[in-house]
Amino acid sequence: MRVYARNMIHKDRTGLPCLCVSLRNAAHRATLHYDNALGEAGITVTMYRLLKRVDALETPSLTNMAASMGLDRSTLGRNVRVLEKQGLIRMEAGKDSRMAVARLTEAGRETLEKAHPLWAKAQAEMSELLGPEPEKILAVLARLGNPEMQDNDIVWQGGRT
């Protein structure tokens, strides 16, 4: 029997619905929101994030990028290949011939310039949706998304951290 997460109605002893399912659903909807906004620039939020990281790190290796983004190298490699095929980044040999580094192409820079105001609008809309104190929500999400955090760092008391 296959169970789909969005139909999961399991609640904890305090009556809260499954927090994992709720967070996954919210992340999916947020991703769709940003993807729709960035569609005009021809990219998704995943692509935008990667282009911004390449731009910020200037000439990052795949290993450095993966570590800084909290991704495994194979997942990052697949995403990089998509951007390469679109001509938005190019991979070049690094200082060490065994290491490849990513660089934005001119098309990649133009795409980022076109995408930034679209992202900013989506960001403002999402911030408004989060309510008057989005910083509190973002602080919790940052803590949960911290790759340094281990599963045993979460101490459950009464269904809450």
C-alpha cells in the first residue's frame, strides 16, 4: 500500500499534524511560487540558487560548492550539467588539473540580472505571507537546515523542540 505524504493525518499527542509532512508541503509550495516567478527568466529557484552561489564564490570547485550548499557532490553535478547545457555556466580546469571550477558565462550573468527582480518580488510576497515576524520562522528554518546539526541535537519535549 502506498501512502502519500500530503494525505497523512497522523497527529502527535498534542494534536499537531506531522511537522515533517507540513514542512515538506510548505517547501513544495514555496518552490512552486519561486519557480513560477523565475519562469520569465527561464530558470527555476534551484538554478537561481546555484547561479548565485557560482557568482558569489567566483570560481568554486564542485566540492566547495556542494559543501557550502549542503548538497552531495553528485546532486550538485547533475544541477551543474543542466546549467552548462543552457550555456549559463562553464566548467574549467582549476589550479589543480584534477579540480574543475565553475564560472558564469555572459548568458549566466544576464540571466541573473533578469532573474533578480523577479526573485525579489517573489521574496516580498513570501515574506508578506509569513506574517509580521518572518525572522522568527527563518531562524527556525535555518537551524533545521544547518548541515552541522545532527539528528541527536533535536530534543523532543511535548512534541516540540
